[in-house]
Amino acid sequence: VWSADTTSLSTGQSMLTVLNEITTYPVIKYFLLDEWDANLDKDNRAKIHELLDELSKKAVVVEVRH
């Protein structure tokens, strides 16, 4: 579905790359994320959290965490 090649990236880098690509589609108004921070290192978790904070200014972000 996504145009970015994430095969050589870590889980966190892959997720960040895909989320950045998703933000280029202005028609997307909802982000549903299920345990997005599972198995991520501290640095990637922080980067994605910052990106989600920015996304929440223009779209609805729903996060499921346990």
C-alpha cells in the first residue's frame, strides 16, 4: 500500500516512515493505532509520539495501549 520501502528498517523506523507518508494524504482524518509503541526503543517511541502530537492537531488520533 505504501510507496516507501521499509524492508531494511527497524520496526520503529518503519512505523515512523509509514506515518510520515500517511501525513502527506490530506484526506485522512482518523488514525487508529493499536499498541503502536510495542517493541519500540525509547528514541523511536519519542519520535513517533511527537509526530502523533502534531497529527492530532489536524486529525483524530485514537491509540489503544495496554
